[in-house]
Amino acid sequence: MKEAIRQAKKSLSEGGIPIGSVLVKDGKLIAAGHNKRVQEKNPILHGEMDCLNNAGRIGSYKGTTIYSTLMPCYMCAGTIVQFNIKKVIVGENKTFEGAHEFMKSHGVEVVNLNLPECVEMMEDFIRDKPELWNEDIGEL
């Protein structure tokens, strides 16, 4: 999760939305990414999507775990389900409930760490840039 948080901070430093993600298999980091919707003007480049894109073609996702600083949205959750990733570890879901139940209903184990650092980072961002946040979650 430390690397996912580092990725979220990197996005924030680039003027983007502070959400980071990493993909791990057998305790080894396969890929990392962060939300780049603002930086690359790409509406689907959420943290999880960037991470999976950076992983490239790895064949099977069996045995992988994806970490995200925030509960994945339905788009990212759909990709997690489609790729058959069976475990998601999130930093928090206080600021955004996301698609927890959707993933769970498709056999994905979801672990919410409720990390104060992740909550504070998102609360600060939402307070400081509500229009950008609302755009990101489709609530403009």
C-alpha cells in the first residue's frame, strides 16, 4: 500500500487526482500507476486502469492482488472482475463508496484498510477541488 500511496501523491504533485494503485503477485510488484485523467486528458485513466495498462500483457492474473488508495469505481471494478483478479486491498472508502458490493458479488475479496492517510488525502482534495472530483466520479 505504501507504493500505491506514493503513486497517489505523485498524481497530486502533477496536478491530478490523488489515487494510486499497484498490482502484486507472489509478493512482487508487477506494476504501479496513478490517476492520470487530468494529466493526459483521458477520462478512463483511473489509478487502477493506469496500473493495469502499465502491467501490459501478463497472461493470467491468477494469484494477483491489486491495491488502490481508494475503493474502485464501477469501471475499474468491472475490469478487475473481467481480468479475474480475486483480491483488492483499498486504503479507504469513506470518501467514495465505490463498487465494493459489485466486486464482492463477483467473488472478489475486498479488504478495506481504512487508512487515515488515504482518507485525509482525499478529503483535502475534494475540499480543494470539488469540481475536478465531481468530474472524476461523473457527478457534474
